[in-house]
Amino acid sequence: MRSSLAGLALLTFAAARSLPAQQELQRLAAVPTHDQKIVHRWSLEGEPHGIAVGRDGTLYAGLAQPQAVLAIDPKTGAVKNRLVLDSPDIASTKELVTLRTSADGTLLYIANGSDESASILAIPDFKVVREITTEGEQIRDALPDPKGRFVVLLGRRVHIYDARGEKELKTLPFEDPMAIAVSSTGTTLAVIGPEQFGDTKATSVAFYDLSTFNEIARDPLQTDKKIDAALFAANDRALIALASDTLFEKPLVTHSAKQMASGGDGKMRITIDFGDLVSSQKICLPEKHGPQIAALASPETLLYAERRCTASGTFTASSRKVSPVSLYGVDAYAIAYDRERSTLAVTDGAGYLTIYKVPRTTNTK
């Protein structure tokens, strides 16, 4: 059944590519606002989900309905290109959960969610490079490494493909992963998920060497919460993990990641130093957010969207290396940071695409 759907999807791709170019660019409807944090806001119908920023500032937005990708001018709201991935009469459910660009800015990686697939597009022309199907696994993220060698897919397991999705290089032996992150150097992959510690199930993080795909260490994250997003930060000296109500920072140094060892009673144990302790902060992520809910403005500055709440608080436990900065009161699905313009592109469930000024950093270390 999946192969049939994939074939139909490819026919849809071909039809979409053969559409004649529009003589006049469509423009998104501007939404007036008095919010001084906002640079531009446009109405974006069709359940906007994933968002990415191209090298030239072009915004790439994914729409769950009608399962399409838009290329949008960030100054005018003009739709420069549009590709419908699947038509409504095909029994596919591409949600376009995340959109991420390759290190060289030539490829767009799309995690399609419940469609059990990931799409790779060439940009800016939207030529379809590959659709990867994963029978029985919803793809919740498609994360390229910064060296342009691989794309890592987050499903029921973690799959590593070459950058163009032509060959699967490795399936990692980690069951039911929650979130993934790749270090800024492209040397290490972090996979976060549940693990049994004796009689207790808790959340842990496994580290893999991306030159060999071997696991090099596994550490507890000191929580049992479900993790929705993860990033390396502080020049790979910290791992950030976000749950719906908590932000965690785990320090990473060459000796901090430790192997599990069997204790005298047969239970697996790990020894940690004080410097290994995980810091935590109460937050309020939007209720229907995706994995792209946070981004780095600098190695030490974490940006994330947060709905209005009264639960936010300061970090506890060990000292930290990263300053978290909340875009407060924004019910975002996904955010993408534009480094050149120091702005945040945000999609939300109300059907808007908004460009925000980056909130100021408050040093609370």
C-alpha cells in the first residue's frame, strides 16, 4: 500500500512541477497590528506548520492543508513559488511537521508526520530530489547535519540517510526516540528517549559518533518527562532539551558523558559528578507546537516561543552556559531564526505567519 501511495505522490510531484509559472506573484494578506515586536504579519491559511529561512532570507512554510510548501518574500509577503506535495483526493496525510535547510542552502528537508515519509526538495526551484517512505513510522523530524553529509530521520527509530536520501546508512538501535540533535561540528548525534533504569523508566540521552554511527555514551537526563525538542548549544558544551513545561540544560564536557555499568545487584548504574547535574526551568510551551519550537540566536542564546502562563521560573541545580530568551505570549507551532536580519519567523495555529524582532537577552546566569 505504501509503495502505491509513494507512486501516486510522485505523479503528484510531477504534475506540480509542470504547472506554468504565474505571471503575477500572489501576495499573502497583511494583518494590521500595533504590537511593536512584530515586523510583518500575514494571514496564512492551510494549517501552517514547519518554517525555514533560506540563505537569501526567503521563508519556506509548510501547510498541512493542502499539503503544500510555499516560498515567501519576507519583506512583501509575495509567494515566489508553491508546490503541492499531495492532492486532497490521495489518501496521504502530509503534515509538514518540520522544514529545515541543508548547510549549503540548496536542499529543503521536510518531515511529513503521519504520512510516514520525508521529502527532500531542491531550492529555490522546488524540484523534488527524493521522497523517503518509512512503513509504520511517522516521521517527526528530518535533521541535516552541518557538514552536508547526512539527514537524520526521527520516527519510531532513528534512521540516517545520505544527504540526498538515496541510501539508508544506519538505523540506530534506540526504541521510541523523542527528539534528536546534531552538534555544531557535525561529529555527534544526540538521541533522547525513554530507558529502563532498574525498576524505573526515565528519560536518557544517547550520544553517537557520526563518523562510525557507534554509540559512545549514554546519560540520564534526570527526568521522566517527554522531550519535544533538543539542541546542542554553547559550542557543543551543553545539550538543551524542552518538555511542554520544563527547559533542561545538560552540561557536556569530554569526561561528562559516562557509560552505564552493571552493579553488584545486576542493575544498570551510572556515576555522575556535580558538574553533570542537569539544570531546569519552568516554561509553558504552546499546547500544539511542533519540534521546531526553539532556535539558537548565538551559541549561548536560546530563543523559544511560549504561551501566556504563570508557571515560568528560574533555573535550578548546577550553573548553566545558555541564556534562554522567551518570545512570550505567542502560540507558535514553529519558529526559525534569521541570523542576517536578527528576526524570528513564526507560524501559529491561528493561521498566521509573523516576523518578530528578536527579544532582548536578559543575563540571569
